[in-house]
Amino acid sequence: MAVDFKVIVIGRGMMGAAAARHLSAMIEGVALIGPREPAERKSHHGVFASHYDEARITRTFDDNVIWATLAARSLDRYAEIEARSGIPFFTEAGCLFAGPAPQPGQGFLGRALDVAATLDIDVEMLDPSTLRERFPQFSLNESFQGYFEKRRAGHVNPRALVQAQVALAETGGVSVIDETVTSVRDAGAHVEVSVSDRVYTAERVLVAAGGFTNFNGLIPSPADISVAARTVVFYELAERELELFGEMPSSVVFGDRDEDHVYILPPVRYPDGKTYLKLGGDTEAHRFDRLEDAGAWFRSDGNPAEREQLVALASNLMPALSGCPVTAAPCVATFTRTALPYVGYTDSPRIALLTGGNFVAAKSSDELGRLGAVVMTQGWLGEEDFGRELTPVLR
């Protein structure tokens, strides 16, 4: 039978939008289905996405060579995407890592230094005194060392990046459908994708639904993922704080305990016209197995205990923030069993999966989208694209 589309991409987030853009240059007959960001988060009872924000850290320095490679490939295309779409989304503010001196090959920093040497990543090593002198915004442990990636690092605006990807996908002929998918069914010779008022058919489907992957029957068998709640805090900055923090890089500071690790985004202007410095950590208070629970979390203001923990860490690390208004917000991280993204087919030879950001994928989303497009057109990923390592694990 004739189908509506050759490929339907489900999920209008960072990976799905990127996959649609790449597919637009490979084949005709592509649709991207997913709702836009809700106008009112707290009254919305549909699905959500985690890109509803203005800043995500981007860098190549990483303790895993696959993640580092995915980031580098994406960074290679940032300028082209901005130029072609006319939508800027990348700020090259640099990225700083600070923490105790690592043992070679041990811990995140020790492994990341090995990966940097393997991939020839330009990272400046700062001794404790130089670190404190260069970055006076922070009150760091006097023994901490720094690792600064100045070029090809900083932060991306995830909302703007998705907007750019969708715009280019539409220019390339992709049909963008502002709907929420309620079910996906392999009908044998084709796939049926249901939305509120109709059913679309396609030869193949790529599910890129992030933390909502296992909801609404999108894939035949659940993916082996864990959907975790995280809380972030925002410090509203006035002119006094902007003078100190305005030129800071994106930063990751390690503590003695995992729960003391924090990541920090430089001051960024948000849609409400105010400038915020954002800070988050590694704590996950809840994990979600039901659509209703995930939706309730996105409508909340995050976890109060995590908020207070982050405020305490920020007070020690950046004392100049004292007195700034603080708000908190919810975020969701999708973790995989392999700690790598899943890119490949499910139990169905017509339904593939693209998910598993593991809280570090925003910077790499364009390359992940390309890999999803390759699976849709070629059917598999080769060794050069880490096909074996990125094979989805199902429950």
C-alpha cells in the first residue's frame, strides 16, 4: 500500500529535530512529529522535553572517547547550521573543569586527560595559583587544579538550536506536524503512527522521544533506560554580579563527594528579560515509570531539598551570589544501561530508537541526529559510527 511518508521522526527535541534535518538531505518523504513547547508549563498536561532552556554546556573534553567524538563532530557543524538557518545558538565562552589533581587514567579528570591526548583536544592545564588568579569568580579549594578548553567550547541555546534544526528541515522538504503521538504500531508492511485525530503511515519510524520514550506505546518493547528527576537553580543577577560573573566560562567543579559536583552556566538573558546564572548537580531524587509522574514533575518547581543543597554549594563556591534572588526548576535526565546513547532498531525492523542523552548529549545532538538518519537510510551504523557500542538495549 502507499504510505504517507518514507520516514517519520517522533520527537521534536534536540535529537529528533537534528535527525529530521539530516534526513532532509538524504531522502524525500520525511515527517517530524512532535508538539512545540507549551505556553504555560504548570498548566500543561501533555508531554514535555528537556530543551526548554537557554543554555547547555558544550565542550569536547570528556572521559569517554565516544562522547568526545560525538561532541567534536557536532561542533564541526555549528557554524554551518547557524549560517544556513540565520539562527545563532552557540556562544564560545570556553569550558573550565576544576577539581583535585587526578591520578593518570583515574576518575573523570584522569580519564578525560587521556582522551584529550588521544583526540588532540586543546586543553590548558592550570596549577592552583593560576586557576584562582584567572577565575576570581570562584572560591576554590587551594589544592584544586584547572583544565580549560578555550576554543570550541562554551554553551548552546537548546531552544534556538532546535528552532534552527526544524527550520532547515522544513526548508529541505520535511513536513513538521505539531501533534503528540499517542501510539505506534508495526502493521507488517508499514508503521502506523497515531495522533489526536488521525493515523499517519510510514515505511520506517525513528523514535526520538527522550524521557518519554517508554510512554504511549512508541516502541514494541521498553528501552532499558532510567528517567531521573534533577533540579536546577537560577540566580537572578544585577549589575554588580554581572561585572564579576559576566565573562566566566561554562564550568564544572568537582568535590570530594559525587553529590558535591556542580556544573555552572555563565550569565544568560532569558525570555523574561532577566539575566540568570544557572547551577545544577548530580543528585536524582526520583525516577519515573509513568507518564503521569513525569508530567507532574515537569509542572513542579523541582525538589526543595536539592534546591537547598545547590544553594549551599553555590554559597561556598561563589560567595558573591549571596543576596541574589534564587528560583528552582525541574529537569529530566535519561540514562541508559551502557551510559551511551541508543541508536538502532528495536524488536521491529521498521521502528528504530534514538535516545539516551545521559545528561550530556545537548552538545552532541546534531551528530546523534545524523546517526539516527543513517540508521533510517542505511539500516545500520558502521564501526566508524560506533554501531556496536550504540546498539539499543531493550528490557
